[in-house]
Amino acid sequence: MSPTEQVLEFRRALNLMELIQSHSVHLYVMTLPDFADKKKNLFSIKSRFPKEVKKAIQLRNDVNSLIETLGGRAVHPLTTRVGGFSKLPTEEEMKEGLERLERMKPLAEDTVDLFAGLDYPDLDLETKYLSLGSDDKRYPIYDGYVISNKSEKFEPEEYPDIIKEETRPYSTAKFSTIGGEPFLTGALSRINLNGDYLTDDARAKMEEMEIDFPSYNPYHNNVAQAIEIVHSIDEINKIYKKLLSEISNKAGILEGDFEKKTEIDIKAGKGTDAVEAPRGTLYHYYELDENGFVKDIDILTPTAQSAANIELDLNTMLSEMDGLSRGGRNKKIKSLVRAYDPCVSCAVH
């Protein structure tokens, strides 16, 4: 059973919503306190960025509402299923969603201005960047093949032969390399490799700032995430308007009647694919037996891929910290790690 194009568009929209949700929390809750004051905690940003805190809360509330309407709940959406969705937003709910997107757009643009204007350390750490790529000139988030800034290109099903995971005795996280070389995935990788495919407004925000992309400064991952929020709002807006147009033209938004339960033939099989999660490319492989039970599964998370490169960059930065106190070193280390937006629990197997 193949999903209709309308199902794919709703899936793309939900993926973009979750990207906004994750990026906004990382930027305002995890990153901004590093640039607020000496306390360096969530509450300290109120004193220096009171207006920005209000904007962050509004942005978060609006995107959560969008996810709840399409996905059933804001955290761990549950309406997606094989072939489509168990429930879809009504025409009225989609129009309300467009109104929310209109409110979110200036907040997102202000977010770009804020994070592009922060005083980041001047780092230039040449890195191999990986992300999805695509031939349809659409900023690749939902599907595609894999590309790098080192001219590599491969299909998602090839990842076990190309990306090698290893454990290290001093860490519970896994580390990944390609040909023994660390690499990085995430928003900065996507902007560096696919910046030309951003929406017009997102690309305009990128081009008006003093930061040049492609960039090898890991702190600019924060700026890349802010740019992706603008892009995602534009893309969801475009998707919803397209689907609403199909309703008004009586093309039928429920093409294929995919909301109803569809009988699925259970049989043995296996499959691999990749999608861009907020922190980078996510690979997943599943193998089922003739009864539909899982025989084998492998999930390669973004943080597990980026961990080796984060470690390499930290070692490079540490070598340049002679004369700093232990507290000064810790401050810089934590700030750099947060810029990568890692989810270390995702990297633990």
C-alpha cells in the first residue's frame, strides 16, 4: 500500500512542525542562557531577554497546537499509521493553523536576528558534513539520498556498509565514522549542503547576516536552527494552502480514503530508510517475519553519528585553552557541547 501525495504532504508538515518544536526549545532554553549572564541558567535569560522569552513561549505554544491538531498530541504524535493517518485536521482547523503560522513567522525571523547577533567564539573547525540530498530542488527533510561536502553520495540502505559504529571504553555512547573519519550531521550540515533550497524568506534571512554559509564554526549550528524555523513555517504554510486549495477545487483531500482502517497483508520483509530529525539524519532498518514480528532492527541516531566529531572538536578547543582556569575551561566546553544540540541518551545502546 503506497501513501498518496496528500498523505506525504501531511507527513512532511508534521516533520517540519517537530523540527520547529525541537529547535525552539534548544535555542531558547539550552543555548540562550550561555549568553545571558554569569548565572547561566534558564531563569537568568528573563533579565536580559525579557521580550525574547515571551516570544519563545508564544512560538512554542503555537507549534505545539499545530502538532496536537495534526498528530493527536504535542509529544509523541499518534495519528500517523501505515498508509496514512488515523485522523486528519478539518478544513477549519487547517485555516486556524494558517493563522498560527502567520503569527509565528515574525517570531521566527526575530529568532534568526537574535541568534545571528550573539557573540560566538571564533572557531573554524573543518568538518565533514552529512545530510539528505534530493534532485527535486526541495529542501530535503522527509526523504532523499545522503550527501556530504566531501562529494560522497549514497542511498539510505547503504548506511551499514559506509557508517561504522563503535563503542569506546570510556563512554556509554556509540561513536560513528566514515572511513575512520568523524563527521557531523544536523541543522548546520543541512544549511551548508542545501541552503540554496531554503524558502525565499529563509534564504533572505541567511544572506542578510554577517555570518557566511557554508560555515565550519559549530556555534553557527544555533543560527542554522533559527533559519530552519523560518523555512519550516514557510513550508508548512505552503503545504496547508495547497491542500486547502484541493478541497476548494473538490479534488478530495481524503484521496484513497486513508482515514479508514485498511487491511494489511502480513508477510516477511525488510526495509531501510532515512529522514532528517531535528539533530540530523536518522537511519532506521526493520526486518519482519511471516507473522509480522520484528526479527531485527537497527536505528542510527544523529547524536551517535556526531559524537566522534564533537569529541574531536572539544580536543581541538582544549589544546587552545592554556592559561584558563578549570572553571573557564568547563564554561567553554559546556557552551560548545550545547551548540551541537546533542541528545546523549539517543546515542546510548
